[in-house]
Amino acid sequence: MSAAVTTSDLVAWIRAFRDAVHQQKDELTRLDSEIGDADHGSNMARGLDAVIAKLDVAPASPTELFKTVGMTLVSTVGGASGPLYGTLFLRMGPALAEADPVDAAALGAALRAGVEGVIARGKAEVGDKTMIDALSPALEAWDSAARDGASPAAAAGAAAEAAARGRDATEPLVARKGRASYLGERSAGHLDPGAASATLLLEALRDALAAAE
């Protein structure tokens, strides 16, 4: 099992995320139509298409890759999703600047830097019915797996499972942040679309790293 993640592995992750978002675009839009602006799927698909178009020339490093991804998402994805996902990747890049090789601990630290950036920008916490409900437990699962000596792929698998549980746990919550919060109690009974796309992000990382082993 590989203990190192290459730049090409991370490019494969972004491509897998784009593919997953396209496959689930209608479902993400359906979820967003229930408690948001009904554009999460289409916005994310458009932004990730723009990202992939810029990856024809292979990035030289993870830092360069994530800077490209983050800046492109900020400029092409509408609503809150662009700034939040953009911040995630823009914060991940510098965190990996000195990582050589990128092992499970280093990639987990970069993910944590990214999620902390999202929290700072969106002012959300677990229980607010946002993408943080998927990302925060994913980080905890990643760190636990990495401490136990798991490979990056295994850590990503644990994180993806935790993200899915966090996503599912948003259904009964009343939204306290974002467009959904305007609905008050009516936001309960629906999955959060941001938590759903964040779960796709971790599942895509799991699949890309498993394929690289």
C-alpha cells in the first residue's frame, strides 16, 4: 500500500470529484430546491468543468494545483459555494508546500487547514446544517486513521464514511446558516446540499487514492 500521494493522484481526485458532481448534479439541485436556490448542482458542475479545463497542463506541485482549483471555483461558482469551496482548496495549498512526500498525516493536516478556512469564512459549526456537518467528522476520522498508521487511501475511506454519516445527520436539523436558515423549522426534514457535495468530495478522494495503490 502506498504511503505517499503524488500531484497526479491529487489531480485524479479533482477529476473524480468533477465526475461525481456531474453524476449527482440533478440530485444536488433537487436537494437545494427544497431549502435553497435550486442551483447547487449546476453551479458546482460548471465550476468544476472550468477547473478541469485548466488542468490540461499538469501542475508542478500540490500547492500549484490547489491554488488553481481554489481561484477557479471562487470565480466561476455562484452563491456561497464558490467562496467556500474555493477557500477550502486555497488553504490546502500552502499547508502542503513543505510536504514531500505527501503522506496521510500531511494530507490530513492540509484538509484540516482547508476546513478551518471554510469555518472562518462561513462562520458555521457542526449542527448548523451545512457542509461542516460532513467535513468536521471526516477530519476526525481521517486523523484517527492516520494516527493508527493507515495509508492515505484507508484514511480517506474512513473520512468518506464519516462524511456520509454527517450528511445524513443533517436531515432532521433546523438550518442556522445560509439560505436554508430563512425557512426556520421548515428546513428540517431535508438533507443539506452542501453536506451532500462535501461527501462527494471525500468519496472522490477515497476512490482516487484507492485506484493509485
